Amino acid sequence: MSHATVTVTDLAHSIRNVPDFPKPGIQFKDITPLLADPRLLSGAIDLMTAGFKPGDVDAVVGIDARGFIFAAAAAVKLKAGFIPVRKKGKLPYLTHEETYDLEYGSSTVAIHIDAVRPGSRILLLDDLLATGGTAEAAARLLEKIGANILQIGFLIELGFLKGRHRLHRFPVKSQITY
């Protein structure tokens, strides 16, 4: 069976629910069964890059850490560069940073100062959209350095957390919504 026949339903059925992880009351969406199946992984990349072809984007940006998986594979498929947005202190060179609020406290994401040229056409990818704080910070960071964000894409969206509202200025595409 070709990966071209992979549907969103196929992807959704491969995601394992892990109750009470990482703390009580959280239902963790475990994507490792999907990642382990080459047909599903390839199909997920096809779905996440639908509407784009080589030459449409200059770079695919992935958010630390599971976003790297999808963004790197999408970059290869689209013949584009891959750029990581990481947690503060994880990149070795000079960085731009963006701080955002969490439920308790704050966090900071960073990108190398020379990672994106002004006007670069960017596809921003991550595995999961929850409250949208990390994706919003990554998008602000990219805009601050002059990037043109064509789309923000996710494998999974937890719709009840309304993270999409924080990204209202951008085209947002999720494959699976819970």
C-alpha cells in the first residue's frame, strides 16, 4: 500500500492516548507509533505539506523538539532549508529570542540571528497545537527578523484549548483535531 493512500483517519488511529502523563488529568497524545510506521510518517509529511511544492518555500521551521521531526522531513520533500527554533540556551551561535507566558511562569524560544533572511517564505511546523503560546512566540520571532510565514501547520490540534485563536493572523492547518 502506497503512502499516498494515508488518510487523516489512519493517522488518528495510530496515535496512542496515555492518561495522566506527564501529570494527573493530562491525556498525552503519543505520536511514536505513527513515527515508527514509514507509511504513516510519509503520509503525515505529505498531508502537512499539501498545497506546497518545491520552490514555494525557502525554509521549513520546526519548533523544539518534536516539530523538528516533521519540519526536517518536510524540508527535504520541498527541497527547502530546515531551521530549528529551540529553547533558550540550546543554540550555539548568536540568537534572537522571544519570551512567552506559560500557565505558571514563562519560557523563551530562540533562533540563530542569521537563520532567516528578510522576506524568506516560511512554513512553520510543530507536532501539536495546545494553547498556542510556543507557536505564537516562534511566529513573532520569525516576523521580528523579517520572515514571511506562509502557514503554520500541526499534526494534532487540541481544539478545546483554543490555541488557534492566538495564531489568528496566520493561515493555520492541523491534520487531526481533538
